[in-house]
Amino acid sequence: QVHLVESGGGLVQPGGSLRLSCAASGFTFSSFAGRWYRQAPGKERELVAAITSVGDSTNYADSVKGRFTISRDNAKNTVYLQMNSLKPEDTAVYYCNALRLMFEYWGQGTLVTVSE
């Protein structure tokens, strides 16, 4: 059975940092691109960061470039999102996604709240 389980969300003050993790099971994670999306209240889900299956290339939304870093450890079947210099507008539910051809899997999401 396919599972993507996010962890690491929570409440953080502006300027703080969080590291999200996404643990995959039930499929060949190392063959899938890894992506993080987020959805803020009242807004559409947006792509935040992406990484290739072998981790040799990454892409970021303009809004997070220079602040967020996506990485993966295929030996642990895990993809990470390091988030630094967090802003209130980063508040959202963050979702992990794995994609390969017509196969796409989603995690249940983890809430990140950036507030005083």
C-alpha cells in the first residue's frame, strides 16, 4: 500500500526555520520525482519545490527561492524541505507529492503556521 507521510510542521515565529520530512513506502520512491506543494487558506494549491528522482536537479517557486531547500535521501525513502527565514505568507498546509509518468501520489499534508 502506497503511503506518503509528512512531518515537521508546526508554529514558528517570522524569521524562524522548520524542516519538513516526507517518508514514502509501498512504491519505488527512488524512481519518482519529489515535490512539495502548499495550500494557504482561500488559495489554490501551488508548487513550492521539486527535485528529480536522483536528486541532481531542483526547482523552486520564485516566492521561496533562496529561503527553502528541497533534498532527498533515497536510502531512507524520504524527501525534505528545509525552510528558513519564514514569513507569515508561508503559512499553509504543505503536501508531499511523488510523480513518475502517470503515477502520482500525495501525502495528507502538514500545517505550517508562521506567526508571532
